[in-house]
Amino acid sequence: MIVAEQKPLEDIIRMVRPYKKVLLLGCGTCTTVCNAGGETEVAFLHDALRMAEARAGDGRREYSEATLKRQCDPEFLEHLTERVEGVDAVVSLACGTGVQALAERFADLPVFPGVNTSFIGMAVEWGVWDERCAACGDCRLEDTGGICPITRCTKGILNGPCAGPKKGHCEVSPDMECAWILIYRRLERLGQLERMRRYYPPRNFRPISRPRRIVGKAGLEARGSHGDVTA
Amino acid sequence: MARYREACESGKFVVSGEIGPPKGTDVREMVHHIDLLKDLVDGLNVTDNQSAVLRLGSMAVSHEIVTRGGDAIYQVTCRDRNRLAIQNDLLSAHFLGIRNVLALTGDHVSVGDHKDAKEVYDFESVQLIQAVKKMNEGFDWAGNELQGSTDFYIGAVVTPESDPIEPQKLKFEKKVEAGAQFFQTQAVYDMDNFQRFMEYARGVTEGQDVKMMAGLVVLTSVGMAKYMNKFVPGVFVPDDLLEEMASVPKEEALHKGMEICARHIRFCMDNNVCDGVHIMAIGKEEIVPDILRMAGLI
């Protein structure tokens, strides 16, 4: 999933300062799961903004709350049409895609990001998420024992460890395991070390010249007007 | 011009030193070090933004060494340049008379002094070795024919004290296969372990003309040795050397470190452990001639 973290409160206060009616909009998918932008975080943010404004003697603003199932999907944005009537600005707690989807759908409405979108990752323990996928468009996990060197090696090396690891940890941080030592151990366990002996050419960056688009082969007709850009 | 390569190919025991370009434009000390060492060693490495700290460029300094009559080993890292820029630099270096390249992945920007910079790593060391080899064969990375090929002697690094060593060995084998013609090791202090590593390395390079140089970093104090054990990846100073460094008063520690370095040079030479040494004095290049004298090399 996409992992995000809430922006500092002072940044959000600065963004909403010129506006009177502000909608705080959560997202029910990724940012809900990573505790950055779901219904609960919308409510917390609402309280935090009110408290900060009360302390600053600035109580002119009127906030409303809503959370959509997904902000990155035009179908769900339609539910907002009435909610944004009379609203001066929206703070979106979705990932960057959600913020942009809103901006595209509501051309006259200022939309601000309430979170910093961080990475594609997973929870490794309660409240801790680690990056696992760089969305590079050229997956090589079959050769690396299911451990991604592009994401987890800080240099994205494809041919084995650099001279940096110290006791199995990365030169960048002693908290970070060397991806290539993990890969080595896993391939050894799987009896597939020959994969590590292979030479891997540099990444092909053509699939990721930005922005990327995927046109799905199935369901084009069934999905009607949204069918031209589907996955 | 190709003095380093000729020395390597002649079968003699090769000695190289290292020049760290300054952070700024005042090159007086660096030029003094170049002049001091250029005729005493077979080649001088020039570091490329060493430890990800911004410095004067390795190509310019390598060129200066060649101009002054020495031979340069031009270090190239993959951290700061993409494949277009690296190949462009290689052609430029060749134009400037530089003939030895040491291919490195390069320390991450986050350990240096521009921590917010974007790291590149479009190539990494194995791929860079291949790229240089391709240019030597007359082609760029994309397969286009070059109007005149390069003639680089291709070097790489290996870390005999890596822990664990097995993944590092696989990487070493890939570098040999990719076309590395000489290797400089990360600093080694445990000569028994180095000898064992060299037996393995000789097995890998058997039948190929690959030269192996022991990397020797001069110990300057017992504190420095302990610091390296704790913080520098792939470096291990054994207890007997720590004790030896601690056995002398502080002001004699550097001299002790020089003695140890000279002893290790002799050990490698007399026992035919490797093909040469690469001496890194890290800012104390003044002492290198004395070390060479102590080792009986000059």
C-alpha cells in the first residue's frame, strides 16, 4: 500500500490561513491503513486545528469533515459534489494522487495536501512501515529471492553488495539491513545462489519516464467512460 | 604515459599512492604531494568526491599528475553521474592522457557533506567496468561505434575483510568476469587473513592476467585503529596490532604505524602474496617516501 505521514500542523495552518470554510477530507484506503489520513486522523486534525486556533485567538474558520472510500477514483469523487458547495478550500489527507484527482475534478477549488506521501510499503510492526517497492516498472524479484535491491539497497545496486555493509548493515544506517546480504542468505536457503552469480545490466529507465500510463487490456468496454485509462 | 600498466604487466612488485584533491582551489599542498611521490611510485590514485564530500575533481587532478610526468589512476564513482555523463568523462579523461581507471560504486551521499543531494547510481561498479571495457572495444554503452576507442587499464576494488565475505566474493568474481584487470583492496591489516583471501582470489583469476594490490592504510594512532574497527566497513585491525600501536608513547605512534605498513609491504613482497601494494596515507602523504625507504623499496 501507499504509506504517508501527516504534515506538521503548522504547515497545514499556513495553507488554510486565507480561507474561511475548509473541508478536511480523509481517504478510506491506503492512508487509513497507515494511520495518516483516515476518518480518525481527520477528526484528530480537526481538533488539533481548533485548539491551535483557540490558542492563537484565531477562531474565524469553519471546518467540516468527510472521508471518501478512495480519493484517487473519479467515481468516488462524485459523492463530494454537494459537500464542497460553499467550501473555500479542501485539505486532503489522501496520497498525492488523491490530492491531484480532487484538483482535476474541482477546477475552482483550492486543494492542499495534508500528508506527505512517502512510499509503497508494508507494516513491519505496530506503527512502523517500511518501503518495499519502488514502482520501477521492471520487476526483477524473481532473480533476487523476492527481496528488491532497487528499493532496499540504498544505492539500488543490481550486482551484489558494495563495500559498505558493516556486520550485515548498510553504510547509510546501522538500523538498515544490507539488502544484498539478505538476498544472498535467501538465495542460499532456496538453493538458488547461481542467480546471484549472474550479471544484471543497468536498469532500463524507459518504462518510467514520467508520467506513466497503463492501458488495461481487459474491461475497456465494460468500464465505459473511465475505460480509456484503466489498469 | 602508461607507466602504471607497464609496471603491472612487467611482473614487478607495483606500488601506488593516493592523492586526495582539496576542497577548494588552493592546490599548493596537493601539487607538492604529487611532485613528492610521482617518481617514487608507479601510479597515484585520485579520489572522486571521496566519502561523498565535495572536492576538486579527480579528472583534473589526474590530468595534472600526467602533465607533471607521473601516472594517474583516475577514480570514477557512479554516485554523481548517469551513464551519459560517466562515458563523457571517460572520453574526456582519455583525451587528457589519463589511461588508468578505478571503477567504484561510491559512498552514499548521506555519509558526505551534501546529504540532501540526489544520488545517481545509474551504473554501479560491475556495470561501469563493463562500460569501460566496451569503450576499449570501440563502442559506447548503447552499442554505437566510437570514432576512436579508448585504451584504459581497468581497475576495481574488493574488500577481503567483508563480513560476511561470501556475497563480496561473488561480487569480486563478477568484476573479474566484467573485465577488471587490476584490483586494489580495501585496507588490510590481518596478513594471515589476507593471505587466505589471496589464495581464493588467485584461484578465481587463474589463467587471466589480473593484478592484485593490497590496500594499506597507515595507522596513525591506536585511537584511529579502534575507530576504524568500530565504524569503517570492511576494515579490521587485529588485537596484536592494536597492542603494538598502544605499546609506544603517543608521539611515536605515527612512526610505529609507518613501521607496520613497511613490514606489511615486505611481507606481501617477500611471500609473493600479491602483485603490489596501494598505500593510503590519507592526508599524510609526506610520510610515504619514508615508508618506502623502511620497506627497502627505494
